Amino acid sequence: MSSRTGDFMLMILLFFQICYVFPFTNYLDTSALKALKDEWSRFPESWEGSDPCGTNWIGISCSNGRVISISLGNINLEGKLSGNISFLSELQILDLSYNVGLSGPLPPNIGDLKKLRNLILVECSFSGQIPESIGSLEQLVYLHFANNKLSGDIPEKLFSSNMTLIHVLFDGNRFTGKIPYSVTLLKTLTVLRLDRNRLSGDIPSGLNNLTNLGALIRRRTYAFGQQQINRHYSNFKQLEPSSHIKDGREPTYRSNTDVPLQPYSVEDYRNRINETLDFGTINSSQLEFVDLQNNEITDYKPPANKRFQVILADNPVCRKWGKGLVIAQQSQQTVLK
């Protein structure tokens, strides 16, 4: 064996020894993941050893020894979310969806994850208030908290004009209070779901100015009257039927690609909208479709010279007009069931 070949073999041997002695994973990242594991009574079987990146812990993706993604959806995790997760300073994706055994409050310092883009915690059992520190995550694109037990007010500081959020899914929780005005600062927002909560108060008028908003869903969320309806609908550019409901089933959202949309979709059914519905005062020239099923509307005054469809199924007014009646005119159509 030549001396050059011997030197080369020695270098290879030295390289593997170094790799064996020194772990691939950043020390702080390893500590954070171990703290996360310690809070869980159920965790992935592959989470053993001291080198998550080097030994391929399931659900963990790394780049240059830093943890950039935790994706552990639907694997029966149980426990709480450790505040030490904030040490994962390079984390971009946190997806713990469909683990109903994950409970307790969200850590207040979750806003320290400055590079986080996807925060997806759909269909877990997290409770308490949303940490307002999330409002400092300027790179956040997908914020999915649907079907948890989160409660209290939605913090005003949760949103800012510096954020690039596309999806905000808060449906199926226990939120009270009003929609924060700060949500109107999210110019990139395309989907906002607030249905199946206990919200009240005025709807921020600035929602009408979110030109990228493709779906606004508020089913079983609000109790409001005629004056709010008129003020809110008058400025919308266009409202079209939603494609969210298929075969009578409401979807849950696994990731950022699972939200089927049609442009300008608003659903306001099961919101306890009451009194007389007077669309004669609606000023929007491009309003096309309004879904007001399952409310408490007692009378209906159709528009005079506007072309759009109104669905009023399962309102008290249906008993007056006649069940199953469709009122169709050249300028408008009203469906009563």
C-alpha cells in the first residue's frame, strides 16, 4: 500500500471517528426535543439516543444539524407542549395535528420561534388562551388551531401588518368576545374560519378590504341583528357559494393544501341573526349569493333592482312564505325550504 493510499484511508477512518464522537444535532435542539419527550407519556418509539438528526428520529427533519421541522400528525401523542420548544430557533414547521391526547395550554414563549412558517395543531385538545406572542411571528403563513378547546378572547396583538398569514383556522373552539380588528391588517389572508365559537360584538368593517380573502366562514358563531347585517354586506365586492360542505360533512384540515375554495365565499348560517331581513337597503352592486340558513329571521324584504340569490332555509320566515317555495324574479332569487 502506497503512503498516499494509507493517508487517504487514515483520513476516512478519522472522519468516521469524529462523526461517531460528535453528534449531528445542535446541543440546544437536542435538549429541547428531550424536554418535549419528557412531557409526553406517549411518543414515537424511534425517539431514542442523543442525536435526533443523526439517528433519524421519526417526524424530525434537520438541516446542517438544526431541527427545521416537527411533523407528528395522528400518531397518538399524549401530554403537554413543553415551553422548551422555544429553543428550536431554526424551526419552520410544527405540525402536531390529530393527536387528541395533547392537552394543556400553549406555551407563552411559542412566539420565540421566529422562523416558524407553519403552526398546525388541528384536532388536538389544547386549552386556554392563545399566546399573543404568536403575533411576533412575521414569517408565519399557516395558523391552524381548528377543533381544540382554546377559549377566551382572540388577542388584539395576535395579528399585525408585518405578518404574511394566508390561512387562519380557529373553528371549533370556545373563543368568546369579538373578532380583533387587527385581523383586517392581514392583506395576504385568503381563508379565515371562525365558525363554531361563541363570538359576539361588531364585525370589523375592514374585513371587506381584504382583497385576497377567498373564504370567510362564521357558522354557529355570532348573534347579531339587521343593522349589523346591512352594514357588513353592503361593502362586499362579491359573495359566491362555498364549496366547504360536501355530502353534508365538514372537513378538517390536515395541511396547507387541504382547503378547497371558491372565490369570495361567506357563510353566515346558524348565527342567530334575528329580526326582519331588509335587503332593500343593501348597496353592494356585485353581491351574488348570501347563505343565511338556520337563523332567526322573521321577515324578509327582497331587493328591488339587484341580481343575487338568498338562501333562507330553516328560518321562521319560511313558515310565512311557505316551505319549499322558491321566489324567482328577473332581478333576484330567494330559496326558502
